[in-house]
Amino acid sequence: MDQVHRSGKRKESIARATIKPGKGVIRINTQLFECYEPKLARERIRQSFLLAKDYVDLDKVDISVSVEGGGTMGQADAISSSIARGLVDYTKNDDSHATYVKYDRTLIAGDHRETEVHKPSQSSKGPRHRRQKSYR
């Protein structure tokens, strides 16, 4: 089986994952997964592996992810999404796809929410910003 490239997005973060046969090494921006901080982000990424353990032997797969943009949790969600999509393509199994969709659809489909458009006359301050009113 050859390698699979998949990407994932969340807010301003973009992650690109490469999955190929190997020795079970997982790297995020050339850093080992066990060293990735913060711990909460690491646990959020780990859910993608736990859902796939019935369909692929993770000790025989190398995963390399490059991620940029956004904050730490946005990056974690983008990484999780790219890995989930990549593992589904790698296994070529509809059951793994159904498992991810049943657990959390946004891992595969992405998050559909977008930022609200800024309105005229207050465009730099936000879409609903109004002038503050003084009563005294």
C-alpha cells in the first residue's frame, strides 16, 4: 500500500497529513507526537487514532503532519481532521468512515461555520459593534 496525503482545516489552521507504511512513528511539524504540547490538544488528536485502531495497525503506519496558522486548539482540530480523513483513505474501508461520522461528523466533513461579515461604518471593530451610549 502506498502513501496517502490529506488535509484538514479548522478556523485559520491548515494541517496536511501524510500516511505511509512504516514503524508507527507519528510526527507533528517534525516533533514527536508524545512531545506535542499542550496535553489537551494532544488528547484531542489522539481520538483520531483510537477510532481507527480496529481498522488499521498503527504500529505499521508512519504519520507525518505539517500544520500552520491559527491557535493551538484550532491546529489540534485541523490535525485531527487531516489524520482521520487520511486513515479512512488509507484503509479504504466504509466501516471506518461510518465510525468517524458516528463519533463526530466534523472530523470528516469539516466545520461549516464561517465568520460574520463586518458591516459598514464599524468594519474594523466587528460585525455588530455600535457606538457606546452615555446616559449621564
